[in-house]
Amino acid sequence: MDWLTKYWWILVLVFLVGVLLNVIKDLKRVDHKKFLANRPELPPHRDCNDKWDDEDDWPQQDRPKK
């Protein structure tokens, strides 16, 4: 078991290579053309606060005058 304490990093590398190979195999199974043809609709983007936030959270005295 002395070799295990000296060469533990080789076992970690073998494990990582195995994980990498399994990920590559699984990614090859994905049919990206079929997914893109039947992809779900995206919800609307919520960057425009004036459309989504109708509440008036600002006190009147702190508001800049137009």
C-alpha cells in the first residue's frame, strides 16, 4: 500500500479521464438538430422595469423633477 500513498494522483487522473470519456459519450447521443427544431418557447426577458413593475416605490420628494 506504499505505492498508493506515493501515486494517489494517478488514480485521480484515471478517474477524471473516465468522467471525461463518459461526458463525451453522452454528448454524442444528443441530437442538437432535433432539439433546435422542437425547442421550447423562451419566456419574455425581464429587463424593462417599466413594463413589469407598475408599483411606485419611490417617495415623491426624492424623485427628480422633469
